[in-house]
Amino acid sequence: MSLTGAPLVEPTDLELVERVRSGDVEAFEGLVHRYQGRVYHHVQRMLGNAEDAEDVTQEVFVKVYSTLNQFRGQASFQTWVYRVTANLCVDRHRRRQRAPQVARSLDAPLETDDGEVEAELPDRDGEPQQLLLAVELRARVRSAMLELSDKLRAVIVMHDLEGLSYEEIAAALGIPLGTVKSRLFHARAALKKALEPYVRGTPRGEGGRWVA
Amino acid sequence: MDGQRLVSDYLDGRLAPQERASFEARLVIDADLARELEAMSATLALLRALPTEAPPADMAARIMAEVRLAPAPARRGSWAFWRAGLRLRPLLVTAAAAAAVFGLVLLNLGGSDGPNVRLSSSDEAFVGECLVDYHLAASDRYKHGPATPGPTEPANNAAQED
């Protein structure tokens, strides 16, 4: 609330962009806070490991900042950020394929002073066997995602995991609407095929729900 | 539309009301379609259940530390100037080429084998517009002398522009 009692209005993305362009580099921090989570999660989902997620997220924002003069405001700032993110993810993925490096997978246990612990402890009071199945299933789903091509993975991540519309995806990736729909269909079909044994054959918990 | 595509569109809420009603009616009698819908729904549920790690607490600080060292985006004025420069570039290239040809022609005409011809101001003005015609006109004047009107005379040009 402001001194007059009127509610404080947060600056819009465009207002922050204009401030940055005018030389106020600190205004960029507002944009970082707004989008770092989305970018970080997107990169995680695209690349499947934590080191890349941190590196590429930083690269995204530095690139967004350095090329702000190219942002004309015709598309939303979110679309612009997604476009930069998608391109850098593709670059990083190709580099990794050419020169594979050891990177900590999101499923790998963490080293702590007390020994190794699971990176993500499922919030359940299930038996150890069910926990193991959950971990295996999670790893299989991630693996199936990474087996998709960059183009298919980008669309399914943006639509099914991040909630972007077909139109927003088309704008971010610079592809026609029909191509978005087609890639989404093929991505889903490929995932369904890859996860078929887990969807049909994996033991279910009570009520017919999946262990994951 | 085949079953898989229908299922995909149905899950995205992109079927028109009538198509949706027709699809739901078909689900009751088409076991394969129902299985396809269940399998696709379960697949997407598995995908959405994948957890993600939160960014490190100092991510924003690290980003800003790098941003402060990065080259600043060009100010509006300088970008506008650069953009304008890009639009002027074709004209500048043409003018530069014309000046180069003009210089070459002068050198040729001032050589020991040819007369020392001074070009009229109208010919000089024409250089920036049509390089080929200028070069031919200069050759013509070399052969016939400065008194002979060439195709680059203003009167002729005016007629051609009409």
C-alpha cells in the first residue's frame, strides 16, 4: 500500500525493460526474479541435469539483457525469454551430445556429510519397494523425455508442463500453429509408447492409482 | 480425424462443442478409444508428477553479478541511429560505387591517349543515379568530343522519366 492508501502497482515487464534500456541495470533484477523460476524449470526439463540448469539459466538472462535492444514489444516479454531459453537449451544439448560430460542427474543421490541421500524424498509413508519403484519410474520418465528430439521435447514441456497455449508456443519458437499441434501430438505419442509398460504393467497402489 | 489425434485435441479442450459431444458419446461404445484416452491421460499424469528442483537461493544474485559485467543494451537513440543506418546503407553503397566509377573514368579520360575532358555538372549529378548509363555516356563523349549531346543530357533524361 502506498502512502496515499492506494495499492502499489508492480511495474510491468515493458516498464522494467524501458528502465533497463535507459541505463538502470538494477531494474533488470525485477525481471530476473519474475522469470528465473520458469527459466530454471524449463531448462531442467529440457536438459535433465542440475549443472546445466544453473549454467544455462545464467546464460539466458545475460543474453536477454545484452540483446534487449532487439526486443520490440510486439510479442510478450515472456515469449522473448522463452525464445532465448529454447535456443540456448538446443545449443547446450548439442554440445553435450558432441562432448558428453559427467553431470549430476536430477535422479542421482546427493553427497552429504552423512552419506548419500536421495535427491528428492517422496512425500509418502510407503514401503521401501514402492519408493524404489517410484524412483525408477521417475528416472524412466525423465529418460523418455530426453529421448525425444529437442523440437518435440520443447513443445511438450511448454504445453503440458508449463501451461503455455499453442499460440504462445508458436510465438516463442517461431513456428506455425499447425506445427505446434503436430509436434505436440508426436511427442505425446512417443512418450506414451516409451512409458507403456509403466502405464499398464506397474503395480498400482490402492484405489488403482499409480505409485508415482 | 484418427483416434489418437482426437484424444490429443480432447485433452487440450480444443474440440468444438459438437465434436466434444460426439467424442464423448463414442467413448461409451468404442473400447479402443477409451483405452487410448486412459493411456494418454496416464502418460501425461506421469509426466506432470515429475518433480523439479527449485533454483538455488543465490541464483538471482549470481545472474545480476554477471549482468553488471555484460555489455549494456544499446540506448534507444543509438539503436535508432543504427537502424536508420541500416536503411541508408543501400543508398550509401550505390553512391560509393558511383564515386569509384566516376574516379576511374576521370583517370582514364585524363590519360596520355585521350583528351582532357571536363564533365558538365549535369553529368556529375547523374553519377549517383545510373552507373551504367554514365559510363557509356563518358565513353561516347571520349569518342565524339564534349560538344556532342549524349543520352545523359537533362532534356533527354526528363523525357525518359516521363
